[in-house]
Amino acid sequence: MTTILDDDIQTLFDKTLSGVPDELRGVDLIQYLVNTLYELSSAERNVLRDHIEEYLDRMQKMEASDIDLGGDGCFGKVWYRIHGTKKPWEKSQQYTLLETNILILNLLSDEQMEHLLVNRSIDFSYSLSTNRDRRYRATVYFDMDNLAMNMRQINNEIRPFKGLNLHPEVARYLSLKYLKYGLTLVTGITGSGKSTTLDTIIDANNRSVRGHIVIVASPIELVHKPQKCIIRHREVGRDVDSFRDGIVQAMRQDPDIVVIGELRDDVAIRNALEVTDSGHKVFSTLHTASAMESIDRIIGETPLNEQERVRVRLADVLTCVISQKLVNTLEGTRVLAKEVLVATPPVRAAIRNDNVSEIYQMLNEGSQHGMHTLEQDLVRLVKQRIISTDEAINQANNKTRIKQLLK
């Protein structure tokens, strides 16, 4: 394949990559490229960085949420996800695997490159050199002996809290002003807008009540400016070694709210429950598609001999679960659809007695508490002529139920 590139970039590629031994593969290849990068001047590395940042800068104009580069899967092209659809950019230049390897490596610090070589992947945050407020959540990883990268644009515009369309009772549960403790989960699949919703909730507390918010995340995405709250941003791998350390240390930092970017494993789950048990308000995210699945996931992630204890603790501290999806609208954009569970006494009893299957009916009948199923919310969007009937059925967790509701 012929590489079509700007003269300066092509010259740099020729200088950097012409002597790469053909027999090198995997970590050995990437280590060789790391050593080659060290031989370039700062000005030359800036040229490589600026080249990638041109693609990043286009994301806002194109309304793209993600960019992908590198590995055989991208076939030498830059890919964007625009309104939920991922495809190669038709004007992208064509790169070889070595070229994308060096472009990706050049974005990493020395410590990040070392981490990548040891762990085969790294998550980090990235800011444009020309505009530090334009930030991205990034992951670089090995893909068939070469490097691949995804970056997601971090939206610095916080959605108004009213835009979440939450029942007043649910809004009170989320506010430190009305409830000083409890665990709230924002759940959904990757790309469902969990972080955006969580940032909206953090911002609402920051603007309405005086306190101290500690955010532990990997990586830190949106950086909140203090309004009425002190806000600490602690990035795993940068400011603290692990989620566990960040959560444990937060308990000694006199917080009112602890935000845990994601409950990734049983250690994070147990620590989150411990922080909540100690009388703090905790918010976190989970990769699950429904409120019931979220409860099952938390209990199922823990060892069998601890599940009964975790079930009781969860029943005691759970406040609210918001499970959400971004669904396609009739206008070609996306809109938030969600399921909301409030931990009423019957819900707590169902969790404590291992009767999670009963919760779906409670969701169906809990409108007075601000509860509703995803299916009920999808029907609302259909009736408001925001989404199509087919889209509602496609996105529903319970296909049988939504078809009944749409009749």
C-alpha cells in the first residue's frame, strides 16, 4: 500500500522507521520503537504529536465521540464514531502498522510507555497541547503484536440536572443536602453516557451544598471547578496506585461524597460498601444493562463465602440505581433512556432475602417513588415522537413487556 502523507511527516517516518529489523515482533518491536523515539528531538516529536492532534481537533466539528487508530483492524485508516456509528474517515491518510505504532507511542510519557510494555495496555487521560481544556479518555493496547488506540472525547459541557428528567424524590436521594449517606449506581453498557450522568450529579451537588468531594477514577475525565465544594481529582496510576488505595485513602481525607469511577472488581465493591457503611455518600458506575442485573453483579462478583454478608450490606446502603442507554432518535441523534430503581423498604427486603427477581414488578408499580423500567421510559419516548417503535423494541431489555406496553 502506498502511504499518502504530508512531506514533514513522511520524512520523519522515513528517518524513524527505515532501520526497523523485520524480525522484531510484539514487545520487542515496541521497545525498539520506544528507543527510536528517544533519539528524536523535541521539535520532531512535536510534529508527530501535532499530526495526531489534527485528527483529535476535528472530532468536535464532526460531532464524533470516539477515534480509533492502529492495528490490523483499522486497516491503516483513522476511524470515528459519530452519533453511535463507527466508520473510517474517508479523508484519512493511509498508514502502515509501524507508522501508527510510532504515532501512538509518541503520545505517551516515559512512565506510560514502561507501563504499556509490562501490562500490554494502559488507560490514561490526554489533553490537546494547544488547548488543555480539550481532554480525552484514552486506552492504548496490543493488537496482534502492534499497537491500537481508542480516544473518547470528554465533554466539558455539563448537562443540566433538570435534563435528566428525574422524579423530585429521586433528585433528593442524589443530593447531599437531603441525604448524607448511601450508595448510588449509574449503570449501562460502554458508551451509554454513564460518566456524563455522573458528572451532572456531581455538578448539581457542587452548586447546591457545601462539602468535600473526592473523585477516584481511571482516568479522570471531566475536571470539576470548585463552586460550593472542595473537589479532589485522583487519577489511578497518576495520583494513586489503585482504586483500592484511592478509596481507602479517601476515608482519611474528610470527604462528604466519594465518587468511584467504576466498580471493576470485588475489591472495589467491598471498599465502596465500606466507605458507604462509614456514613459517606458514594456514587459509582457499573457495566450492567439493568437495575436488577446491577444488584446481581455486585453480589456475584464477591466470593461465595462473602455473598450473604455483601447482600445484607448492599440492602442497607443502596440508595438508587440509574441504568441507562443512548438510543437513536428519529432525527438521527441520540437520546437518553433510563431505568430508575429507588431502594424503598420492599426493595431492600427483596435484596436482603435474595429475591431480586421481584424487583422488576416493583419498578413497574413504583412511579410514586420515581421508579420506572427501561421499557416504560422507551414507551414515553415513542409517545413523544422522539424515537421509533422499532428502536424502542430493539433497545428494550424485556421484549415481551415492551410489546405489551406499545399495544
